[in-house]
Amino acid sequence: MDNNKLSYEDRKELPSSVFGLPECREYPMPDAAHVKAAEAYFRYCPNELKPRLARAILSFAKHFGVDIKSKTILEQSHL
């Protein structure tokens, strides 16, 4: 997991529990850097999945001590 990039092999070995959307195995957040990446890529998430992903990002952010600044994520987490 060097350079904040997950290789295919690294990603394949991650447990589903570290993904923002575990059923799709999308938005991996095994560490703070990947929580920030999920925040940055949130806009690409399908609209119907955004509330769930927003809640997952906030949960992982709390766990890793990441301050989420995206108003969209904060708003979507309440839907």
C-alpha cells in the first residue's frame, strides 16, 4: 500500500469490511489516506448509493482521525 496506491493484489486481499461499498468492493478505506481519497472520489458514486457511502466515509474518518470537509458528504450522510 505504498504511495497511497493499492495494487490489484493488495486490494484483492483486503477484507470487505474496509470498503465504503462492500457489496461492490468499491471505495477501499484501509487507512487515513484512502479515506481522503474516498472523499475526493465521492462525486463519482451513483446517486442512489451516496447516502450509504457518505455514512461509511464519516465512520472511517472518525476511526482514522480524518476531518471530512465535504459539505456534500455531510449532507448526504443524513439522508
